[in-house]
Amino acid sequence: MENHFAKRIFLAVNLESKIKKEISLIQNVITSGNSVIKWVKPELMHITLEFFGNQSKDKIQLISGIVRKITDNCKEFNIGISLNIGAFPSIKKPKIIWVGIEKGNDELKGLSHLIKTELKRNHFMTVDAEFRSHITIGRIKYLKDLDLSKYSTRSTTTKNNSQTVKSIELMESNLTRYGPIYQVVESFPFLNKC
């Protein structure tokens, strides 16, 4: 019965509209040629700290309690887009196109590590993949003659490519035939102001 209440959730740093606008300019610069790329809509752009998949109400409460304890002791920090456009699994055989985070990368990694460590301590299984701070901007549906190595954010980025991170959010992802819809389940502000 409990699975009926399961939600597909992830933990994220949500982006300000100015950064989303910057990234949409980067998307416009990349020419797909004969490749087919499904671009991420600006309103869906974010930095994923941890993806949990479908979780019951009890598990969501456990996650929330752990994250709240961590963010109560976190202080605000700045992030900024790097000049690199990257791809998973590689730039030569891309499936996912992303923009990296340069400024604030260490803080994001530290936050992800803290969360994973506390979740494991509470017997919550997480994926052991290394955290790489990035913003997914596109998914390649068909690849032909696409050279991502010639692109960078240098030609488009302006002073609007950074923001202060003041909180992280637990997000619900509802998959629809028109694409995912994200909704904030809970927000965790950073309370350490020193």
C-alpha cells in the first residue's frame, strides 16, 4: 500500500533565471547538423546533488531529516558556470551535453559527500558514482557529425553566469508524455550565516 504514495525524487540546487537564460544562449550556439538533440527547457535546468528515484513517504521523511541537519550548518556560497561544455560518457561519443560549474565546485562536491555519508550511516543506499557538478543542457537522440569540442561558453557568457546558493531543494519529478515536470517537495535553507 505504501508504494502507492511513492514519489520520484532528487535533491538539487535550483538555478536563478539569469543563469538559465545564459545557458539557453549556449544551446542556441551549438549547431546540431545531422544530429538530433533534445534540448533541456530553461525552466527545468538545475544541478542534481543526488537522484533517489521512487521513494516511499517514510524514506522521503528520512532523507528530509538528514538533509535538514546538514543544511542547518551550511553557509551560503557562490557558483559560476565554467567555460567548458562537456558530455557524458565522453565528448567524442556524447549522449548527454552539459555545462560545468567552476566557481563553487568544491562546495558542491563537499555538500554531495556529506549527504551521501549521512545517508549511508542511516542505511540508505546511494549510488557510489563520483559527483560531477554540471547542468544538463541536452540529450542526444541521434548522433552524426557533431563536434562539441569546438564549443565553449566563452562566446556567450556575461556577468550573469553566477549566483549565490542559499538553499537546496528536494524535488519531485513527474514524467509525462510532454517531458518531466518538476515540483519542490521541500526547501532546505542554509542557516549558518557566519
